[in-house]
Amino acid sequence: MSILAIDAGTTGVTAVVVTADGRIRAKGYQEFSQHFPQPGWVEHSPEEIWQATLEATREVLGKVDRSELTAVGITNQRETVVLWDRETLGSPRRAIVWQDRRTADICDRLRAEGHEQRVAELTGLRLDPYFSGTKLTWLAEHEPHTWALVESGRYAVGTVDSYLVARMTRGTWHVTDVSNACRTLLFDLEGGDWSDELCDLFGVPRDALPDLVPNWGEVAPTDPAVFLGLSLPIAGIAGDQQSALFGQTCFEEGESKCTYGTGSFILTNTGDAVVRSDAGLLSTAAWRGPDGAMTYALEGAIFVTGAAVQWLRDGLQVVGSAAETAAIAATVDDTDGVVFVPALTGLGAPHWDPHARGLIIGITRGTTRAHLVRATLEAIAFEVRDVLETLPGLTTLRVDGGAAANDLLCQVQADQVGRAVERPEIVETTALGAAFLAGLGTGLWASTDDLRDTWALDRRFEPAGDREALDASYARWSDAVERSKGWAG
Ligand code: G3P
């Protein structure tokens, strides 16, 4: 018996098959296009996300015996908003992605009208373009013809998980879970349901939103006619960062992980309590079981980490692949004074400035590609340190995601934060978490204790290096971050 897990991330879709021992048997992957229609705007084609899902799944199915599959788990990039026609399942426009900054002015306006405190109280979030709410307000204000069909009930509104469930079930189901819902600015975190007050504030008809289902337990069967001949129960759904927290088996209060993906996201399980931060962290839902019990988390959301490496590859074209960055960076001892603040889509935690933009400072005639590559890896470690400075109680950090495979990054990370960094054998933790949820929901695993037993350490990186020099480089970073703020007006 094994589980098919789909991880619909920001730059591509991964499909994995996970066996009962918690190992990844096979994997498929398909990247999709990023659209940047204006500076600061980021969009995806929903149809392309669906086609990438089919392609990645087709690839993984070619490597396993499909008769062993017993359930599907879905995890996804969060906050991104998708509209689709409930009948045809076609989308009237591209999805507006979590990284998109177009609603900075709407956030400023709502803040000026005095809504920030109440929004934070209800949602655990802040007024930032990152979250779904103002993206929907923008659509209502700028695309009234499309929005009229949302209001009439013809178009459904959802996040990527709900869109995929709709596609897999031929439009029969319109659902999401609390870990996605709580990122929309429309969800009452303590109440555990959509909020009429917030729907009114952001101008979103509640009927357009998906129904809430538990994070594990059977939701709906996939329709074989549209999903590669597969008829399997969808039995686990979670936003990718909460899924990674689950995949790292951080089930107890205080257990934490950092996932290096397009961005990096540090989550600490806070148990059944909503813990509020005054240092720029978000309060968020982790998961809700079939018995209705909520688990919460504190989150430090950093927008651009792996995406900075991707920009070196695709934008600047100074590296051929992300994998070679460790070797290139290792050819120099330091960045020779170069600091790169990758605020390419503004700054998230703990700074929260949608108007910040990327900055590279300290360049001289001696600066080489290796210095820039090293500065990029160091930036990732500095960004994570910015968040960990607000979580002084944390002693060990579990890391995962693509860049966790980079030894140099893990070591620089441990040095900068002065705490041990633990890398598990499986770093595809996001997809693993979705498989765990679906397996828990269908009885492949009886309890979270069974899942905990599958976690295995690959390598522990102990902090080293000269503390004074490390702190001095961090102070230079902090100075550069200040300079990047407010740039886009
Ligand atoms: O909040 C955005 C997050 O869900 C995206 O994650 O892994 O696609 O960078 P990732």
C-alpha cells in the first residue's frame, strides 16, 4: 500500500509515491511558467498548473505499480487565488500569486481606514499583499465583469488546493482546509470558520468560498475519466508549509522546521493555543483533525530565498543550475564585502515592507560571480536568522526543501544562527507531509506515533566559526536590509 502525494508548489508540481515505511519510492516533476505582467506582479495559468499536475503524476505512475496506491494527498503553494467556472472548470484569468505586490496600495488604504488591528486580531495575519484577501478586492475593483460572475455564483474562488480538488473530481467538490483558509484574511482563526465580517471588509461573497474539511480523512474520490484513470480517495490536504511541519513530524508544541523553497518558512508548533507575536511572526493554523481539534503554529514567512538562486540562473544567467551554487560559492572564502538583499517581491517576516526591493551593495572591480553566488547563499541564512532572532527559545532547527541538500548553506545557517541544524534523510518534506495526512486519513498509519518513527537524521550541522566575525557580517546585512526598504515608493 502506498500514497500518491501531489505538491503543487510555486514553480512546479512534484508527485511522489510514499510507501508504508515513510520512504519516497518514486518521483515526478513538472515546472510551469511564471508570468510577470508588470513589475511586482506574479501570475500563473491555472490550466498549466493542472497540466503540470497530470504530467508529474503520469511520470511517477510510470515508475510504480498503480494498483498499490490507496489514497491521494494534496499540498500547495498558499495564498495564491484562483477563479474557475463551476461548469467548465476553465479559468477566466490567471491566478494571482502569493508573491504578487499589486495590492500594496489597497493594504495602505485599509490601514489608513484603521482596519489593521481588527484584521490581525481575527486572522493572526497582517495587512500585506502576500495574503489572498486584497488580491480578491483588487479583482473586484479592476475586473468588474469577471467579478460579477463570482457574485452570481458561476465562478468559484479558491486556493490551489481547492482548484486541484475541483479538477480531480470534475467540479463536484469545492473544498479547502484550515491551513489554506487561514492565509486568506477571510478566516477567523480562533473561531475556526470563514468570517462574515472579513468577507464584508474585503468584498468577497462567502458563497464563492470553498467548504472546510479536516486535514486528514476521506474527502472525495478522484474521477478516473479526468485523472489518468485513477479512482482514489483524496484523504489529505494542507498548505505546503503546514504540510512540511507535519512531514517533519513536528507534532509537539515547540517543535519547529525551516523549509527552503521558493521562499523559506519557519514554523513552530504552538499546540492548541493561538500565540501572538509582536516581532513580526504570523499566527496560523497548522492543522485540524477529523475530531475538530485545532493545532496552531507561529510562522516566519520569508518570500525570496530559492527564488534568488533561480534569479541568478534565469534572470542574470550567471549559474547553470541551483545545484552548482555550493561549489561556486566554495571557491571564495567570503563575499569580499558584497551583500545581496533579495527583497525581489518586498520583504516578509520580520520586516514586512511590500515596498522594499532587491539590493546588491559593496560591489568593487574585484567582485566576481563567486562572490555574488556566495552572497546569495549567505542572504538565505541571514534572512532565516532575522526570523530566528525573534524565537530565542529554539535550540535546534530541522531543515528541509531543495536547498537543504546544500551542505554549505546548512553550515552557514548553523554558524549564523548559532544553533544546530538537523537535516533529515528525506528533504522532500512538503510532499511527505501530504502523504502522511492521506495515509493517516485512510488507516495506512494508525497514529502520529507511527509517523514519528519514520523520521531519520541524515546530518547534524553544529555551529562553528568566529562569533564576532559572524555577528559583524550580520550587522552589515541588517544595515543593507534597512537600505532596501521603501524603494518602490
Ligand atoms: O506562502 C507561500 C508558500 O506556501 C509557498 O511555498 O514552497 O512554493 O515556496 P513554496
